[in-house]
Amino acid sequence: MPAPAAHRGPSIRKARIPATSSLKARVMESLEQEESATTRALSQKLALHQSSVSHILKELMEEDLVTKKGKGYRLSNIGIIQRNIHNLMGKSLRCLEDHKDFFLSHDLSGIPQGFQVSMGLVDEGRMIIEKDPAMPFQVNDIIIPLLAQSRNFLVASSTMVPDQQQTVARAMREGGHLKTVTTARVIQELRLKNHILKDDSLHSRIELYCHKNINLHLIVTESNLFLALPRLDGTYDLENVIISREEAALEWGRMLFYYFLSGSQKVNLNTF
């Protein structure tokens, strides 16, 4: 019986494991997309033998992470993406290690998985609040003045914090703008308790949206991000609020807000 014919379908290139060794990561971190570097320059910068650098660069080129032009090397587009992923994951892993107790004691289900893996961005520039037992205070003592300085607010929340609402309301009367995504339950409470939404003169500066599944408290202003999460028992922890002023954290917060906004329905303020 003749042997079966060889499969003539498209060849499958064996997938390569991304460069993860510390030396490869160091070399990639030292390379840029636009400006090329020679093996000599890299060896001096990294304090490595030139032969070692050449060997690493050869491996990185085989993995399509580095390109060569003349005597210079630079990251390929794939290399740039992988380096950025490596840096992002490093930040997120450090964030988990530094705040292990927080993550173990809070409900993260309100943060989509794609945003969970990039929470290291939120930790950058995070405000460290030192509590003095002799001088008890509430975190709102820090949050309220920061909100009072703002005029533009993006809010995604499934809870109501009266002091914060009053501060935002004052900003609206002073020319501020507000976009809020919240749940049907909170909207019903707003109908009963929030007088600013009944002020027709402010409707042009306020947008209210309803989302069926929010389980966090997020405020993003021009210069601050505030993030509070529920504890494992479902109650909101408003004393352990993540506060950050870093642009990367603000962008993370904006993207998370618009993620919720994309799945929301706009509420007609004339019904209040």
C-alpha cells in the first residue's frame, strides 16, 4: 500500500516565546524605534561584553523584535509593542505586590479584565495618604478640595457620596461640565434627592446615562483620578480610595469611563 501523500497545506511557523530574559529585556529597553545603536554603544551603555550584546541582538533579530540597518540596530514594530507590554506588566505586577492586602480584600469584578491587567498605570503617581492616629480624618477631607478645583467631571459609579455630589453641583453652577454613567437604582435615588438635575438651566452642561452593570466608584477630572471599590461583603470602601494625578492614570480612567458609556443609554433630564 502506498504511503499517504504528504500534507501540502500551508506551512505553520512554530510560534516563538517572546523575549523575556533579563538580558534581552535590558537590550530591548535600551533600543529605540527611530534612533539606531551599534553593538559597541549598547555594550558600553549596559556594561556588557560586546560579544554578549551581539549574541542577544542576533536572537532578537531571529524573533523579529529587532532590525538592522548598516551597523545600527533598532526595535521593530513588534519589538516596540512587546517592550511596551513588558513594561506595562511589570508595573501591574509591582502594583499587586505593593498593595496585596487591598486587592485581596476588595471586589474587582467591576473592572473589566482588559483594565485589570493595566492597573499598574493607576498606581503611578498614586497619592500616599499617611494617617496619624492622633489626628483622625476622612479621605473626603483630601478629595473634596481636589474636586472643588475642577470643572470637568467624568463619573462612573454605582453609589452615591453626598459630599462629593454637592461639590460637583457647585462646579456645575460655576460653569462646569459633567458626564455620569450610573445604575437604574442610583438614578431613581437621584430623582428623589438631587435638585441640580431638576435645574433646567444646567441641563446643557450635564449628561446622565444608565448602565445595567457598574460596580465601582470612579471620578476623572482634568487633573485627578479617584477610584473606590466595594469590599468583598459588597459595602463600599470610601476610606481606601486610589487617587492619582499621573497622565497615564488619567487616561486609564477616561478609557474605563468611555467603556461604560459605550454600553449605556442616555437619560432624558427633562423627566426629572
